[in-house]
Amino acid sequence: MNEAVPTNLGTFFLLVDANCYITSLTGGQFDLIGLDTRGTGNVIPFNCSKSLAASSAMLTDKVLSNSSDVALGRLWARGSIDAAMCLENANETGALIGTAFVARDLISIVDALEEDGMLRYWGLFLSLLTPSTFVPFDPKPNST
């Protein structure tokens, strides 16, 4: 189970927010695992900036691309600054974060469970991209 929003961890979501209704939806017949993906919380922490001011600028210094005749240039400049900060401050951990790594982590969980080798996945938001990334990694066809 993965909510995949950087501020919300899968384990917290499962334990606090979702436990009551997820258990009722599954009939209580499955063991549920909350996944905290890389780069969220304390799981391989990912921070592009070293200061609160820089983090704030990354999040708030945005404009609509059609809001003025200079907006596109401003967005390009902000993106360039953000990318340079990430390269400088988070290059090592950034190389280990992404949807492909989440798919590999899911395979590791399935293998560790030593059950039938089938992934039964439920996620929200960006985590919906994970199953489509997972498919090419699976060397054996799954039956439903």
C-alpha cells in the first residue's frame, strides 16, 4: 500500500488514515504492508536544498506559464536553479530514487514474503504509475 505523496508516508497512511476502511474493503483476509518509498520521510532522505529559505523558494516561486510575456523564461530559470541545487546537494541519493526503484523494492517485498510470488498492489496519486513501471521488470507472466 502506497499513498506516494512526499508528505504522507505509506506506513502512516495505513496505520492511521486507511486502516478502518481498507480492512473493511479487503474483508480482513489480506495482510497489508505500508510502503514508504525512497526519498520520503527517513527512507533515503532527499533534499535539494540546505536551507528553509531555498526550500521555500523552490515551492513558492512558481508562476503560470501564460501569465506574462516573461513567465516562461522565469519558469525556465527557476527550474535551472532547482536542478543545479539538486545536483549539488542530493546527487548521490537522487540517483537511487524513482519509480523504477519503487518497482524493484516491491519485487523485494514479494520475494521476502515467500508466498505465491504475486504482487497485489493498491496505491493513490503518483503511485498509480508504479504498476505500469513494474510490468517490464517482471520476467515471468502473471496469471490472474
